Amino acid sequence: MNKKVLLSVFGAVFALVCCEYDLGYKEIWPPQEDFAPDPVITKIVPDSASGGVVTLKIIGRNFDPNPSLNYVCFDNVVCEVLESSDTSITVNRPIGYYSDSTEVKVVVSKAKTIPEFGPYKMEPGVVNIGGGLGEVYSFAVSKGEDIYYHKVSDKKVYRYRTGEGEVEFGSMDKKSSCMRFHPSGKLLIQRSNYKYVYYIDTTGGEAQKFFRLPDRASYFDIGENGIYYFGGTKGLLVVSEDGSIKLETGYYVDDEVTAVRVFDDYVYVATNNDTVVVFRNEIIGEDSVSAPEPYLYRANMGKLSDVVVNDMTFSEDGVLFLVVDGDFPILLVKEEGVEPLYEGILEGDAIRIFWGNGMYLYYARSAGEDSGIYRVIAGREGAPYYGRD
């Protein structure tokens, strides 16, 4: 085994020892003549891991420019090193670990000292909102980061606000399947497999009929042009709230649409199709869309090819997030393939997803006593919801 490999193995083993146990000293013994300069941590950017932040930068000196020769621990948890230079190390924080007083350590291969920095505050990576809100039909997150949700247990609509908790906001005595916000601030609610969109005004109350659709639908989104795109058992519908546009496209009538999301001048449509999981249609003017084009084939999903998509959304940088049945609740669709988000940390049986106004992602679980709405740090912002944003 050559010297470089020996040093790498030594660094990895020492990093594990450093992170798992309190050694009681900060120098390697016995001393050697070819040690690297002592590494120093001067600060971490940002100054706390909060607000949905995932990627952190450790600033200092005498780090190794080779990322694989730096080992970073948050207390006893080793994290992923993304890149490094002599003066900085960029890492992804541990998602499943948090503390108000974390000690951050850096082990640099061939260096004889282990610098520490702290206390450093890290928020939880996953939060069960309100300690468990119960099973919901649908939910949405407002511009002020309030969560509105339609409960299965009593068919009432509630608002959850940080510092205030849960308050009753309104009611809808039928099952809902999708929520969005209207530019006026109204909460829009789609009754499951029905011909009407409902709304609750900004002051709350009982849900009222808003406008009629040309056929039944369960899911919808609003385009930048103010036009609505609906889907369900009757294919893709294009509708304006004033009734001047009521287009039945004829697309997806042989498949059930399970989610609709508008992003970057396209309508993305998830279906139960045996071959294609997600299609997209280009938005052409106000009253038309192009023919469907496949966006995600099941054959390209590997072991995840048999999932049922219950909802979807996009990050601002164009990554598609799918909410699915099963053990891996959120899937990321990237150019290089499909992968679970935070595998082994997020719990499954997800039914709905919604992005907050910053770097928090929310998803609803239908999982017995664990049902509720969960907030997840995403490390990136979501694409606009045009009714809300």
C-alpha cells in the first residue's frame, strides 16, 4: 500500500475516532517530522444552520485542497464534504442531527492538531408540525408561511402559525384533494373528483363555490398567465375563472391524472400510466397547450419504477420533487436519475407536498398515528406558485 493510501486510511479512521469519542487532547502522538501546518477554524457561514440551510462553509486556513483529505464532524456525526481549498471547506450538514450547541471539528490528513469551533446552532432537519396535526386531505402554505389544511377527522380547515399554533379557519364538508392560493389571498380548494372549485375568503368561514369546470377534476395549478390547469379522471382541462376559457384538451383521458404543476411555461402532469410517470405540455398562449411529451419514464427509475405519484413540485433551479407511496416519500428527479430525498431519514406514506417561501419543504403523511404535516430543510428555494407568489 502506498503512502498516499496509508494517509487516506489513517485520516478516515482517525476522523471516526475523533467524532465518536472525546480524546481529551488535540494532538496526534507520537510526533512526526512531516506534519502539515495546524488547521484553524475562524468562522462558519452562515453563523447558524437555520432557515432551511443545508450547505455550510467552514472558513479558516491550512485545510487540504483535496476534499477527500478533510473530515468534518458535528459533535460525533461525520458530514459530507463537497469541496475544499486551503482556506475553506464546503459541507452538507447532517440532516438527521441537530443541536443548539454543536462542536464542529475538522481533521486534516497529515495535520497533528484538530481544531474545534462552537457552540454552533443547528435546527432540526425534519419537524413534525405541531407535534402531529393528524391526517389531512390537502394543505397549502401561505406567503406568510402559515399552513392551511383540511382535516380528515372533522372536515374542518385549520391554520397553523408559528407561535400561535392551530386555530380553526373554516370548513368544507366534502373530501378535498388540492389547495392553492388565489392572488386576492383567498384559499382555493378543489373538491375531489368534482366540477367546482371552492374558496374560503381571507377572513375564514365555510367553503363556497368559486367557479365551474367543464368536467370533473381533482388537482390543479395556476399559470403565470392566470389560467388554471386541472387534471383528474377526465384528462387535462384548461380553464379561466371568468368562464371565457373552458378547454377539454382530450389528453390523458385514458389515464388518471394524479398531480398537476406549472413550471417554466409547461404544465407537468403525473399519471398512473404504465410506461410514463410524468408528462408535460407546453403552454401556448392563454387557451391552448401542446400535445403531451414524456418527461419521466418508469424504465428510468430503477427500483423505484412501481411507485404511485400522489403530488409533485419543483425547486427554483428546476429539480422535480415527487411525493409517492411507500418507504421513500420524496423522490428527486435529476438528469442523472431518480433518487430518494434524505434516504433513511424521511418516513414514508406521503400524499401531498408544498414548498414554503424559502428553503423549507412541507409534506403530508397518511400514516395512522404518525399522520400529519412535516417540515423538511431543503437547502434551496421552490419554484413560484403563481397564485401565491
